[in-house]
Amino acid sequence: MILPIGPIHPGLKEPVRLKLKTQGEKVISAEIDFGYVHRGIERVMKGKTWQKGIFLSERVCGICSYIHTQTFAETFEKIAGERVPLRAQYLRSLTNELDRIQSHFIANSTYFKAIEHETLFMYMLHLREPVMDAIELLTGNRVNMGWNVVGGVRMDAEEKHLNSIYQIITNLEAEYDKYVEMFEEGPLLGLRSKDVGKMSKKDAIKGRAVGPIGRGSGLKHDVREDHHTYKDEFDWKVIWRKEGDNYARTMNRFDEISESIKIIKQVIENIPPGDVRKKIKIPAGYADWRNEAPRGEVAYMAETNGNLIQNISIRTPSIMNIDVCGKYMLQDVATVADAVATYASVDPCVACTERVIILNEKGEKTEFDGLHKVKYLQ
Amino acid sequence: MLDALKDVVRKSSIHVCLINTGGCNGCDIEVVALLSPRYDLEQYGIYVHNNPREADVLLITGAVCEQWKENLQRIYSKAPEPKVVVAIGNCPLTGDVFNQEGSSVYAPVSDFIPVDAEIPGCPPRPAEILAAILAVGPDAIAAKGRQKP
Ligand code: SF4
């Protein structure tokens, strides 16, 4: 029997359609259908000036909006062959890690909601709010911050704000372990999460899983390792696990939060004085740049004539992660409830994913069948 | 008689369905933030469960994409009378940054379904969303309930 879930459904927070092929309670295979929030961002960006593009890139995704602007800015800085001042790099890393913490909290809370553990769901949201306050203190807004510009960040952080953020983070660190332990050692939570939705390392490589989903299956891959600020300035390590089940993915996110807390403390302790913004002249050219978003690798490829964006392509992590979820994790799942929980554990961000609709020559929607056949609409 | 009873009950128990018609989901996570203990939506008798068939209030975020042009009207008609529609964020009001030449959004949402309250902002703060639902929710629902369709 085919059981459709969505697009508007109590278990989902974004519109997407899951088609589960079931045999009794058992889920044999699944298909995930998109297309409900496609806005055509890249199409709109083309032909606009890059100053305008950055605001559009911020609205690719609301949960990880920050990293999109950073990647956009760094792509254009690469075209110019420049790097922003060190203080700006530190501030960018600070916001990035704060954003990662809040995003991981919301991802884990969604997972706990999916396995119907309301208590931890509430605790996660409760821990998240002070982090949102920290972001607001630093950038002036909670979600779409408008904080990055090509050449640095929009405004300098005051000493007293940095101190309050340090305080917030220290408080979080003190409380945090208690809740992680709840999940790590709770016997019933373990039963619902361990060995559910398994994906092997081989499958993860085949499906190109990224971020905590890939790292939960043993792929030690974090783009921050190649990023100049993280490589040269901070002391941190990549978190990864081997199990490849829902438990591993959720724990992986928990451990990454601790790592982010460590980075934030280093940022605030060592932040150098200086400018936060410099004037950058963008020449004509092409560049690509990758960054680690909360959900994995996000890549921007952009071409400009020095003023207008001529071509831009954005690849977000969720597109790969949702794909591996449908192909490898949702095979032979014991119950429908577990299938929904597995889908939530992948931390799907549908708004990120939907920038492309593939049409055939007649303008009908089709399956993606190899790059060589694709022609872009002009 | 039954209707009058329904009105009274509904006043203190509002069921909410969140419909993202194609935004950046920034507004959606602000609604999720409302569930957190700091704002605690449920203490006001508001319950988010995302089921249009039981909803009294439809929260619309997003700028109406291709797929939603027909589906939005369908989901709206599924919700039982009386119902209130609250549009959250700039997206359903104007289309925000997406509403430009070449994009595939069809804002505003009021072209498709009647909207009772609008909250501008990109995204609006959780407290504003809460205030709007409370301001428009109970009374508007009760008032609408008394007129026969
Ligand atoms: S109004 Fe702004 S925050 Fe809300 S969905 Fe639209 S773009 Fe996102």
C-alpha cells in the first residue's frame, strides 16, 4: 500500500510529500516529493547587482540564513582575491557558530518531537532561546540578520555585548551536559533511536551525504577544516561517529554544539582589535566557494562582470541528505512512526532544497536524468 | 444552541495550522520558537498541530509558489467554519524579496484566500505573532461563528 504523508501534516514542519510503500506497519521503501516552496531565487539573482544578491541569498533558508550570506560574500571576495580583516573573520566565525548551535537545537528538538518525547523537545527549545538572544545582541536580528557584506561585517561588536555573549555561552555550557546525558543514557530513547534508519558508510559515500548525516555514518568530512579562519586561528576537532543510525546523527549534533561552544569561547577570548570592513573592488570573474552550514556543505558558484551577477548556482546540503534519506535510510523500516522519525533525524530543510525544477522540452516536470541532458531556460 | 456552545469552547481553545506556501522558513521557525517555554503558546489555549481539518486559525507564511496556487484554496476549504487566516511576514503580504521579475511566486496571498490579519516583518518577532493570534483569534472566531454561512 502507498501511504502518502504531507504536504501539510502534523508530523512535518515544512511542506513536503513522503510516499511510503508499506506492508502492514512495515515501510518497504519511500519516495520524497518536492516542489512546494520553489521560489526561483537563482533566476531572480541573475542580472541583479551583487549588493542586492546578498539579501536574496540570505533568504534561501531561514534556519541557516547566516552561512548563506557568508558564503556569498566569500565567493565574491575570492573573485577579488582579497580577504577580510582578521577581526571581521573572527566575528563571522562567532556568528556562524552561534547559528550552528541554534540550528542544531531546533533540529534535535524536531527529532524529539517526532519520537514524541515532548519533555526534551521543550528543553531543547528552552536552551535555544538564550542563543537567539546572543545572535540578536550581536547582529540586531534573530533570523535574517543582514550582518554580512562583501568586505566584512556591517558593524563592530561592542565589548559589553561580547561579554554578555560569553556569559550566555558559559551558562549554556554549564546546563547543557545534563540534557545530553538524558538522551545519551535514557533507555527508552535509546530503544527508539538506536539501530533505526541505518545508513552504512558505503551508502553515505554513494549518496554523497554531507554534514552531521554523513559524519554520523563515519564520513569524516567537515569543510571548516579547509576554511582559512578555522584552520589558522582556532583549536577544534571534527566530530564524527560510526553507527549511522538516528542515535548517531542526533548525538553528532549534540557533540558539535559542545565543539561550537569551544570555538565561541576562543573567538571572544582572542578577538583582535581592528577594522571590521574594508572596501573591495570586484572585477569581472568566476569563483566558487564552499562552507560548512549546520547541515553540511554549502557551495556557491558565481560569475560576475564586476557589477551584475551573470550566473550563480547554489548547492545546499539538504538536497543530498534528503536524497540519501529516501534511498538508503527509509528501506525496511519497522514502523511508519520510525520512518517519520528517521526523516526528522536527517534535519531536512526544504526551503534550502527547492531552487530547481527540472522540466523537459515541453515544460513538464520530470526526473533528473544526468547533467548532459539539462538545458537551462534563458 | 450547539453553535453557541461551540463558540464558547472555541474561545479558549484555538487550534492552529501552519501552512508554508513558499518562504524561507524563517517565519516558520519563529512559530516553532513560540512553543518554547519562554513564550509558551499553549498557556493561552493555542495548540499548533498542523491539521487543516481541525484548524480554527490558519497561519500562512511564504509567498505562494506555483504548487500552492490551487492547493491553498483547497486547504482553506478543508478547514471547518468559522476560520481565521493570519498572514505572517512580508512574504504573504507582498512577496518580499522574491517578488521580482522572473521569479515564480504569486503574492499576495489575499488574492487566493481572504486574510483577516497581517503581521509585517521579515520575520516578525515571536511576541508579535502571539499578540496577533490572540488579538484576532478568539473574538473573530466567535463573531464569525454566529453568522450562518
Ligand atoms: S517574510 Fe522573511 S523570514 Fe518570513 S518567510 Fe518570508 S523571507 Fe522568510
